[in-house]
Amino acid sequence: MNAISKHKTLSQAKEYFSKSDYKNALEKFAVVLQDFPNSKEAYNGVILSEMALSGEGGAEALFDYYEILKDEDKESADNIMSDILQTMDGTVEKLSEVFAEPLRERLEFEDGILYQDFKAILNKGAGFKETFENIMFSTRVIITQKEDFIDFLENLIEHGFAEMALTYLENALSVYPSDELLRKLLKKLAKSKKSEN
């Protein structure tokens, strides 16, 4: 297997995983691991797919977390995920500890606000546009769940932040190219841009 097909096979595996087709994801990760036994990404993918297949809660969240880490630093992401998977005993409590600590550190380091907290401000009657503009210049909104990400994008489109929404969407679609919800949002964004012109 050459480097291009390694990359292609890993992409296919990730796409299967994101569609909850863990069996095919496992097979694709295993093919890469067979030809590249030192590929930490393939190894981690195999473990995560096996976890998801066995019905262990949290495999999807770990997978999403891994993708976020890889955007920041691929090599350290591979090592962090390998460490997490080696020390995990499969309990939900362990998973919540794994996520809570780095997220808390990241919030402090980046001066961020969780999307749930941002929504709590909105629920008290604040307008999205004004609140987002105030936050945007001083801090970052940190989103940890896909549903929140979709909600955030819909709000951006609805409140006149089309360019920003497009940037987020393009990045998300490069990771999950066949995600139906993201594609629907892209179409919605295209329609709103047409009506502006």
C-alpha cells in the first residue's frame, strides 16, 4: 500500500466511523494497520471502532475529541489518544474525567466559554448577534457536541455571520465530507447568500 492509498483508506475509515458504520471503519483501519504497523492513527481507529462495535458509550465522543486534537497537533494527538486508550477501563466515569480535565485546562488557557454557557446567556433574553459580537472579540466559544455545532452554525447564518459560518462549514466538511446535516446547512447558506445578492 502506498502513501496515497494509506491516506485514502484512513479517510474512508473515518467517514465510515462518522456514519456509525463501525464494522467497515474497523476493516479499513485494520487494512492500514496491516501494511503500516506503526501507524498510531490506524491503531487508535481500530480500538475506537472496536469500542463502538461492542456498544461502549463514549467511543464517538473520543473519536470527535481525537479529530479536534489532530487539527491542533497531529503527532501529539496520536500519542494522547494512545495513552487514553491504553489506560481506559471502559467506564463512563473514566471517560468524563478524560474529557473534563483537558477541557477545563483549555478553557482557562484559551479564555473560552462553553457553548452551553453561551446558550444560557441567550436563554436569559440576550440577543444572539449582540452577545456573540461581545464574546467574539474577547474570548472563544468552545463547542464539544455536534448538535451544539449545528445549532451554532444555524444561529450564525440566521444573524448575518454568513462568511464565518461558511468558514466553519468548510472546515467541518473537510473532516466529514458526507455528513447530511452539514450539507443541508451549506445549501441553506448558499440560498441565503443568493437572496442577499
